[in-house]
Amino acid sequence: MKLAICGYPPLALQIQAVLQNSDIEFKFFIADFVSTGGGD
């Protein structure tokens, strides 16, 4: 299985480390971000 990890970088790196010795193929990170834009 291929996997993309989305979320807070330190937690995402921990998840990647846990999956390193599994049959899950880590492909890429999707960065977590918060929009602080105005609205209108």
C-alpha cells in the first residue's frame, strides 16, 4: 500500500518512522497549513 501523510510535521515524521519497517510504502507529505486570510 502507498501512503501520503498529512499533518503537523513532527507528528508526521514520527508516523513515517513507525511505518519504515512495514509493507506500507511512504510516498510524500502533504503540509499542514492554516489560512489566516481576511474573508471578504
